[in-house]
Amino acid sequence: MIEITSPLTLSAILLEIRFNELVTSALLVVGAGFCILASIGLARMPDLYMRMQTATKAGTLGVGCVMLGVGLHYRSLDVLVQCLLVVGFLFLTAPIASHLIARAAYMVRIRPWEGSSLDELAGCYDEETHTLVSTPDAHRADVERHSGRELHGDETMFGRPSDDGGPPRTA
Amino acid sequence: MSAGLMIIEAAGSMAIAAAPGAEHAGSGVEPPTGYFGRLLGVVIVALCVAMGATAFRLVKGPSLADRVVALDLLASFIVGAIGVFSMQTGRFEFVSVAIVMALILFVGTAAFALYLEKSGRRQ
């Protein structure tokens, strides 16, 4: 038996707020927070690839939480299924779209941030056909066999680091 | 456990709503008031701030790919905003609009990415 002494006690508040609204509110707040984080990351990150990962991950999670909250709000299976469709579709397509953009950006040679230290795809893409070959070593051997010239091993899609005035890498 | 209960409860309320004589002037439920209505307003404002920061990148973005990423994120924020708006007005038909928006979002982004790759514009 709950005794309500004042209309502003915690139990009165808890009785007034329905559980469903509580869950929906929590999902909405979390979703809106992740949306804000995604947009801050998109505005502040230094290069395209970092912007893309923050936009895709945080943005998808934020919008997914918001739509899940909408689905739970109406207490109707109909609306819940529609919202789950939206969430599932977003979660399925956002990584694919992000991958497509990243691949296209890499192909048109949008440079990564100068502080990035690793380019694992260097030498792995055939520039003519835009197809992926197995490893940089295999690709290098292939190119050397066909062109007859020796490669240095530190080429990236964006040229050799020593050509840019950066510190030359010594073996 | 609680999710299952919730679905059962939702199905029950749907059966009540579909029963003849149920009092619904239009479709949907009453627009929320009280703390929940205010929360919806705050969420809309937060989404608008997020859209503003995204639009900044859309205008400023140094490369075409930056603009495509910003447009993609903007469209998914619009999906969320449509959902919150449907709660504010209490009309659940807007959720279908959100579905259509999510479909168009992917097709548009994929088309932009393919165009970017095929055109081969170097920076």
C-alpha cells in the first residue's frame, strides 16, 4: 500500500508516469543525444573518412533509437512493425552506403588526414578496373613482372611519402 | 520478457481499436501533453541543431564526397524528425512517410557514390 502524503512525492510521480512513456522517453533522449554527437563529429572531424565513420555509426544508432521509441509509443503492433522496418532498413543500408562512398572517395584520391599513419589498401586496388587484388606484396610482384620496373614498397594511392617532402622511410 | 508482454499488450490494444464503435475521430491517438509533450519539443530542437551542423558540412564540405555524406546523414535525421513529429501530432500515418524516406535515402546515396566513382573526378 503506497501512501501519498504530498502530490510531489516520488511515488506520485512514478504512478503518474506510465512505464511505456518512460521507455519511449529514454529511447528518444538517447537517440537525440547520438544524433547530436554524429552531427558534431561530422562538422569537426579532420578528414572525409573519419567524418564518414562518425556519421554512419552514431547517426544510425541515434535515428534507430528514435524510431524504436516511436514504435513503442503507439502501443500498436502495426506501428511497431513499421518502425522496426525503418530501423532494420537503416541498419542494413547505412554500412553499404558508407562503404560505397568510401570506395568512391578512395578511387578519386581524396587524401586522408596527414596524421593518419596506415593505409592498408595501398597498392591493393587495380587503378584501371577498380578491382581488389589480394595483397600488396602479390600486387607489387605482379606489377613488377608486367612493367619490368622495381617498386619501392612504400607507394600509396597518393604517391610515395618521400615525394611529398615527408620523412623518407628507410628499411 | 517485458518486450513480449508489451507486444501482447499492443496487440490487445489494437484489437480494441479495431472493434466497432471505438471512438476515434481520425486515426492515431491524442497528442501527448505534460512532460512527454515538452520532451518531444526538446527532441525536435535537438534534431534541428544536429541538422544545422550537418547542413554546415553540406555547404562547406571541401569535396563532393563530404557533401554526399552530409546529405546522407541529413536524410536520416529527417527520418527521425518525421517519427517525432508523428508522435507530436498523434497521427501514425507519418511513420509510412519515414519508411519511404529511408528507402529514398539509400538509393540516392548509392547513386551519388556510383556517379562519383564512374566520373573519376580527381581532387
